[in-house]
Amino acid sequence: MSDAAPAPPLKPTQVRRPFLVCFALAVLVTFLVGASRVFLGVHYPTDVIGGWIIGLFWASMCWLAAQHYEVRAGLRAERRKSA
């Protein structure tokens, strides 16, 4: 067995900040790639906007599914207890 003490639980702000940075970076890269495709003349603006809308829909469905499975597995309650 190990004599090391368990690590203290992370505060919500310690978890949230990296998530927000990654999310903002992903949105920025998505916007820049789409804008560059229009600028280079490879796609029409409507193609890019449609891709963004479909991507947003897909990401929303994945997020909702993850939330649903977290609630069913009881993970949300565990998270609240440790915070």
C-alpha cells in the first residue's frame, strides 16, 4: 500500500478555466478555417455557414447525450459532493 495522501478534489474554477480556454480556441479555429475556405474561393459562404450549423447541431446532440448519461450514472451527484 502507498503512504501518500490522496490528492485534494479540484475546485470548480480549476476545472472550468481549461475547458473555457479549449472551447474558445476550438471556436476560433473553426471560424478561421471556415472564413479561409470562403476567402480562397473553395466554398460558397452558404456552404460554410451550413457546415457550422450542422456542426453546432451535432455538438449539441453529443453534449445532451453526455448530460443524459451522466445523470443516469449518478456522476452529477458525485461531482456536487466533492465540490
